[in-house]
Amino acid sequence: MILNKNIMVLKNLTFTLFFLLLKIQILGTNPLEINSNIYFYSGIHNKKSIDVKQMNAAIQGIIWTDTNGNGIKNVGEAGIPEKEVELLDVFGNPISSTFTDFDGLYSFTNLLPGEYVVHFVSIQNMFLTEPNVNGGPDQSNDAEDDSDADLGTGNSFVINLDENQLVDHVDAGYFQTGTIRGLVWDDSIVDGKRQVSEKKQAGWVVEIFTEDDSTVIDVHGNIVSAITTNSLGAYQFQGLVPGVYKIKWGSWNNCFYTISNYSGKINDIGDAQDDSDVFGTFSHKINLTSGRSVQGVDLGIRKFLSIQGNVFYDLFKNGVFSKNLGVNESCLIELWKINGDAPCPGSSKTLIQTVSTMYDGSYNFLNLPSGNYIVKVADSNFEPGSPLYNLTASTPTEYCMNLDCESSQIDYHFGFISD
């Protein structure tokens, strides 16, 4: 019985093919123009008559890299080859699939009249651009130069295809996200040029804005918030869609920005990688195209700091300075710079300045660049005939500190008591 049933199916298929070829011969249709995706149905309930004269409609378009992310295929934006495109019915069932050619073009030909949807298969590490910028979202008002792929589904609008009709420009634009990164550093030489030895500034607030000062939205629809530089002074904004951006740097304890653009390059193209790029509080405009990574959007900062204090008689012997206590004048106070800005207390240091206390016992060191320092009472103060001879210290006689933009004015007092 099974053998007889198979013989009957084979006979039905043979007759179907015979009559199809006969119809082709009578109508003069070129067999090579017939869609290869012809489905022959067996069974009484699935019989379908196909008129091959109707199979001459087509759908075509392009997949391209939307370099500037504006949703429009501009001159010079290249097609993307070898990307899959599917043809679906209105219920989402696959009918056919193809791949784009070298120029990013695809086509579905020899189609019957009916309703179709083009599905653009997702591309790894790329994102669909905004659709229907110039027209749409349906076939009647579709524009020829924009993207037609829905951001959520990757599907086109429903295409109503008539006999002999060519529906062109069913297109999809894709882009890659970009990155902007840079450094904040302490420009100790104050020349606007970043040196390898200069300290990087951690904890500095950095923001990003569009060219019209609007909030930035990343590729996932999230607001891009302010960030702070890491321990290496570095920051990075990633997941950015193509567009024009500006970096904004915060201020910190009256640190000032150093010389900008020593190289003379004041725009995005040709920007030097070792200069400071601030204008007011913003950087130059950054044209971030598809997949571009921009480095060296940097800020050089400088703050001249002060160290001050008093040498005092510690009448209460508690090591706490009070202006009501007696003072010592003409004491010598030394300021040492730790070599190489090594951490306190440092293995080597250089004496850079010595001052004498004033009539009220006060001293100060002004306009100091960032770095690691030691301030101490000079040893000569304890020699016979000197101001502190035969006095005992109630506080340390030297302090080691780091001065940077996190530091405010520093007070270091030295107290002494009589034996």
C-alpha cells in the first residue's frame, strides 16, 4: 500500500511539471526568469494555480553605513556587502532570503503580486539608524534616501506589490558606536604640553554634551551622566552614536586651566595628543562618525598653593595653636621638595626655600606648584643663642604633605614649651 501511494504522488508531481512546462512553452516565458522558490502543493485542499506571467515583480534596496548617523544616505556613504536580508509575508513567515552584493545592494525578483515585508537581519556590533527621517513609515510616502528598518524589529513597512511593479529603495542604514577619551593632568611646567613625568589628576569631573549643549543619549537610550577621572587621570565616554559632541570639565578648589592648544590646532582634525584642549570650560567640537574612537581630548590644570603656620609658645602644653598664646619671631622655617614627587617621607629631597617667622610668629610659602613637600623647623633654631634654644617641642618639628588641586590652604603650626 505504501509503495502504491508513493507511485501516485510521483505521478501527480510528474503531471504537474509536464503541464507547467507546456504552459511555459505556449506563453513563451523564459524558464530562467521563473523564481526558484516555487512550491508545489499535493493534496486536494492545498492545490494552487500559479500564473507564471504574474511572477515579474521585484523588491530591491541597499544596506549602507550611516557614517554621520543622520538616517539619510549621503553621498560617499558606502554599502555593506555580504549581509543577509529576508523576505517575509505579512505574518512573519519567511519566503526567501538573499545577501547584499559588493555595493550593499540586494533584490528579490520574480515575485507574485501580494503583500511582503523585508527583514534586515541584525549585524554584529552595528546598530540600525533612525528610520523614516525623510518619509514613511509606510509605502505611500516612503523617501528614497532614508532608512526603512524599524529599530525594534528590523522590518520594513508592508509592501503592496502589484504585477510588473518594482519597489525600490527599501533600505537600511547601520552605524557603529564611537568613543571619546582623554586625560586630566597637572601641568607643573605650565606650558600646556603634557610631559611623561607630570602627575595625572584623579577624581576630576568630566561631562559630555551635544554641540548645542543638549544632554547626550547613548545607543541604548540612556542619559550619559558625568564621570570622574580614574587613578591614572583618564576618562572615557563610550557607546556614543555618531554626532557632534563637546567635553566639559569641572573646576576644583580654584585650580586654573593651563595654556590651550600649544600646537595651534584648535579643532577636531589634527588635534595634538599631548596638549590641553579647553576653551572656557568646553573642548573643541568633536565630529564622531560611525565607529570612530577619539583620543587625546585632554585638560591641563594648575594651582599655586600655599603653606603657612605659626611658631608659638604652647602655654597649655596641649599642642594646639591659639592666637592668644605667645609667639616666636625670627625662627627659620625650611621647605623641602621631595624628589620625583615620591610619597612621603621620600628617599631624597631638595631644600627649595627658607623663611623667617614674622613678629607674630607666622610664616608662609606662597605660589607653590603641586607636589610632595616637607616643611620643618630648621635645626639651627635649637643652637645656643637661637630662638628655640632649651625649648621642647609639643608638636612635630616637621610635616610631610602632598599638595594638589584637592588641597586648600595648608596650616602647619609648631609649638614649644619651656623645660
